[in-house]
Amino acid sequence: MSALPSYRLRAVHLVAVWAYAVGQPVFSLLQANPEFLVVRGATRGEVIAFASILTFVPPVFAFAVEWLVSRVSRRAADVLHLVFLGAFLVPFVMLILKKLGGDSAWIVFAACVVAVAVVAAYVRWRPVRLLFTASVSLAAIGLVLFVARVPLVTEDVAGAQVGIPRPTPVVLVVLDELPVTSLTTRAGEIDRARYPNFARLARGATWFSRATTVHDNTTAAVPAILDGKLPGDGGLPTLAHHPENLFTLLGESYRLRVTEAVTYLCPKRYCPRPRDAFLPRLQGLFLDTQVGFMHQILPTTLSRGLPSVQDRWGGFEKERILVATDFHDVLGVVRPRGLPREQRLGFSEFLDGIDRGEPAASLHFLHVMLPHTPWQFFPSGRSYGDTPIPIGLAPGLLWSDHPWLIRQALQRHLLQVGYTDGLLGVILDKLERSGLYDDALVVVVADHGVSFIPGKTARSASQENIADIAPVPLFIKFPHQKVGRVDPRAARTIDILPTIADVLNVRVPWSMDGRSLLKSWVGPRTVSVGKSDGTVVQASRAQMERDMAVAVRRKTIFGPTWDTLLATGLPPQLVGLEIGSSRALGAADARVRFDNEELFAQVDLSSLLVPARITGTVEIIEIPPGKELVVAVNGRIVASTRCFRIRGEQRFSALVPDKAFRSGFNRVELFSVEGMRSRPRFIQIGHNGESQES
């Protein structure tokens, strides 16, 4: 151990190795995904504090421990120094191995072996130690460049000086991840049975039935709605990249009540944003970054248990998507529970801003991340829990080839659209009670859609899924409009701002790609959707019409009501059937392990959470692929399911009606069925709350 350097150099070496193993990869991750910091509204001070703590605190802490141990035993301190070096080297080697194509658990062992070899070389050869000493300068340069170059939010600019001769209240609601085909029937109408509030809006508004988005990503699609321009390459959802937008157009003349979810386009002078305290924000940044870093270094087999970072920008430590409204807030609106005012943010704040005392020159803007994943809501407002990424959706948001999993994902999406319909109803009710509705220009639109095609991506636009991604609902209720109509023109989301300006009779002092929908024109014959990589996917209108019809037909398996949707796969005669001894053939030699089984024993129907998403593992016996199983709650059949394999386990997943539960203990059973559609007989595979029978 005598070959080890002085304690001063040991500290330098720890800093250098840590910087290359963790600091620089994290900096590269954030620089490659600038939306991560932008959406959080990170300030320069937060970034400097984050980068400095990340770079220096862990190695300095390790060195402090090492120095304290040296006061007791110098040899023990030498050993500890090498242990710290090796531990710091492991993630660095794992990152390299993964970049070279390694994606199995063996890279952890390989990284440990390489780290031990490097540590041995460090002890034996002075040139290795000199390399460690010299490399600290590159780490310092990387820190400085990161702090200097990372894009941050520009919080304030002056608004446009425009005259508005006829002030009109404007209400703009942007929904997220909602294809128009989720709302329509095969006849091309809004599904009034499932979505009464969308149908209610359409009865008195203009529905642009062929409207499409211009981008497949929220951080580009929403700014395009607000500035009327086609998204450019590398643009971020910030005021610095979009200084000319709806908020700066009206800011000097209108009272703005703005709730942005993932954009920072409203200047601080018009839209002061409450901010959490510095330390909680910094802590959240570290926790969220940790998840992204672990995805970078861990093989897929070990990273599956981590929260997904696909299409998300924060809140991973809470397993939440970054939304304009938090979980309790939205629930509190649909199912009022007297939430304290300090908890009623986002959606409730938007509603609070709609009041009889509002001047005519007022803008109410809401971007709500619904019905976007995580799918967790019933139309009633109850939740079955937060599951950010559906089973069957792989990294890269690529669907598996298992049709049952995709059918269940579509089922959950449609339920959440039903919940979103309820929120829309709350907005319409408040507008009517406040007296604003008749006078106001009301716009409801979605930023982009989502696709459910086996083996294809859920969100990235392609030739195969453009009919799911591009068409979005666009409803415009013009001032004093009483009668609804359908406008079949090829409207685009970039046409919204020109239309608002036309209604207000205001000249927009910048050029726009969109056109006012009040004017007569024929839209483009081709649909174009931009992608985050800068490419554009195009399809003819004829192709879009054909593929949209296929998407609508995809929903017909769910029947016409919510009850039939939840009973998908069950013959009508089995829905709600009580399983008695006359129908039971006994029990299979199997075992079922239900996930979160304890929740079934303590259901509280006075709460808004019910364990209605039932998942688990079947052991001992092999269930044939495609074999339909049924789930019974408290002795009655409520859902069907099938088994599928994930990571070698035989899994199942079912969504049952929330009304199937009762307060207290609930018995949940999984059955195999013989004679499913004639004279059914049931073989119990397993149940909760008791030991499984052999």
C-alpha cells in the first residue's frame, strides 16, 4: 500500500473518477434532453447548485470518511480508498459496456472485474495515478461547460402593443394524448353514450372533424398551438424559443389566467408562477436525475423495476407524471371532498379563475395532461392506482405483439377519456354558471394522439400509426354560437391562434403558418406530422380516412357502454354470474400470487381508490396461450383475462368494475373456464386471503 499517493492527490483522484463515472454522464443526459430542466423551470442558481453538489459532495464525503479512518488505522484507510475508487469505477465501466452493446445482468459482474483490474493497476503503476491526476482538469471543464451551456427558462419579456377593438373572453383548453377516433362512433359522430360532455360541446360549437396536429411530441405541439407556427428543429417549450405567442399577444390588453403543464411561454409579468422552496426543488431534481442515470447504466433486465422516463420530465421519485394537476387535485374536482385551498392547484385554480366578475378582456388557458398516461381513472372519478407505463409497452414506447395486452391498454385509455369527459363537463358547467359561456370564444383541442397497433410505436409518428397520432379533436364555440355544426376542412392546430386573432379583430405582429378558420379556404391534401428527430411523416387524406376507420372499428369489441367495456371478452350470460358449487369443477393444482393482495382486505368505498386493477402470477401449472380466464370478486364474475409471459413469469392482468367491491374484505378468485359460451364449468386456479389448494 506504500505506492498510494498523498491524501491531497487521493481526494483529486476520487473527484476525477466520480466525475467520469456519474457527473459527466448525467451532464450529457441533461444536455441531450434539455426539456428535463426546462419543464421544471430550473434556474441558473439551481443548476449551479445541482452540478456542484453532484460533482464534489460524494467524492469529498468519501475522502472525509477515508481521512477519519486514517486517524485510527492508516492501512485501513488505504484499503478504504481503493474500495471507494473501485465502487466509483463500476458505473463508469457499466456505462461503457452498455454503449458497446451489453444489455444483460452479466455487465455488472464484468464491470466489477474491470474495476478491480483498474484499481490493481492504480496501485502498481505510477502512470495510471498520473492519468487520474491529469483527468480532473477535464472533469472541471465539463462542469463549467454544462453550467454555461444548459438551456434554461427565460421568464419574462414584454408583450406586444396591439389594439383590441372588441374584447372577447377567450377560453383555451388543451388536452393531452387524445386521438379523435377515441371519441367517435363508426357513424363518424361523437359517442354520446360514453362522452356526453364532448357531445354537449359539439351541439353548440363547430367541430373541425378532420383537424390534425403538426407534431407528435407535447413540447413542440403545444407551442405550435400557441404561436401558430410549424415547429422548428431543436426548439424548446420556453419563452426564449417562442417569444411571440398567444400570451405575449394579449398580455398587455387582457387579464391572463394561465395554467401550463410542460411549457414556459407566459411571461412572469403576466403569469407569476408559485415555486416550491429551493431545497425541495433541488432534492426532486436529484431524485429524478438518479432514475434517468440508472436507466443509462443498468441492463434492461435490471432496469424494468425503475419508473419509466419515456415521454416524462419529472416526478419519477413519486411515480407520477409531471402534470398540471396533481392526483388529489383532479379527484377533488370531479368528486368533491372539501380539499384545503392550498391543495387545489392546477385544474381547480383554472376553475377558480372563471368568475362572473371577470372582464371581457380575459384569457383562460389550461393545458391538462389528460387523458395522457398514467391511465388510472374510471369515468366516475375513482382511481385504481398509478401505473405509469402499461404492461406490453416496451422502452421506446413500442407495443408488444400480444393483442390482449394492447386491448387492455386501449380499454384503460378509453376509461380515462371518460374521466376527461367529466372534467370537460365541470368546465362547461362553470362557464355557464359564470355567464361567460355565451359571450366567450371557447376552444377545446388535444395536442396529439396515441396509437394501439401491435408491434408499432404508441407515440412516435410513422406511416403505420399516423392516423392515430395526427387526428385530434378540435372544437371551437364562437361567441354567441347556439347551433353546432361540423366543418370537414383539413384544419390544423396551428390555425387556432390565427382564428383567435380574427375573432378579436387583432393584427398579429408576426408571421404565422396557420390560417384563420373564419375564412374560406381548402386545406392541404396531405397530412404532415413532425417528429422529435426533425423528420416529418406524411400521409394522404385518403389514407388517413381509411386508417381512421380501422381505428374506430378497433373499439367495437368493447360494446356501447362502460359496463360492456369492462366486461370485454365475457359472454353476456357470464357477466355478474354467481359462481356456486353447481358450476365449480374443483380447484387446479396451482398457486396464484396476487400483487398488492393486502389491498383486497381493506377496501374503503368512502375513498377514491379501489384496487380494481388485478394483476399477479400463476405458478405450478402452465396456462395455454390464449386460454381465457375469468376473475370473480365476492363470488361474481366481473372480468376476463389471459396469461402472458414477462421475464419468465406467467402473469395475468384484469381491470374490474369499481362497483364490484365492498368495504372491508373482498374475495378475489381466478378461474379457468370449460365451456365458456355454452354450459360453463369453472376450475379455480387461486384466490386471495387463504392458502392455495393443491
